[in-house]
Amino acid sequence: MDRFSFGDLEATYLFYYWYARINGFSLRKSKVVKNCKGEKTQQTFLCSRQGVREDKGLTNETRKCELINDTRCECNAKFVVHVMKNYRRWEVKEFSDEHNHKLLPPECR
């Protein structure tokens, strides 16, 4: 994905959304970097299975709701874009398609 760029941030999201859907995984938006004017300058999109659930120290007795199954498995797939100041376009800064879980088969997408 060397030198891949988009006109706006929404286009980058739609591209990666459809890429994820075609390849059998779902995504979520993650870290945003803003400049001093409050404008977004970088956005990270992750596989929805990236990371691990935060341990809040709750037990089954102290929980308000029943614990749902954890779907996170520390997947490393991500798509990072940043805005190029000179061109006002969003360029791919980092792309990783390394999943450590099974992807959905074509008939389930």
C-alpha cells in the first residue's frame, strides 16, 4: 500500500470497511491525532478483535450485568492514515494485515 491516498477521511474509512468485509473481518475506529487547531491529522482503524478486554477488577458478584464473551484476541491488523499538509490528502502511513484468528468464510460475509 505504498503511496495510496484518499481525498478525505470518510473515503479512507469506506475503503477499509469494504476491504475488511471482503476479507472476512470487521473493523473499529481507534486512535485519533489532532493538531493544535483541533483538526484530525491521523486516524487509526483496527480489526475489531485487536487488543484485550480491560480488567476492571470486577467479580461475578459485583457486576451489574452478566459478562459477555470476550472476542478480543490481540489481533495485529491495522490501517493508519495521516493527512499530507501540502496536498490535503490522506495517505496510508501503516498497513498490517496480520490476523491471528480465523476470518469469516465467503458464504458468511
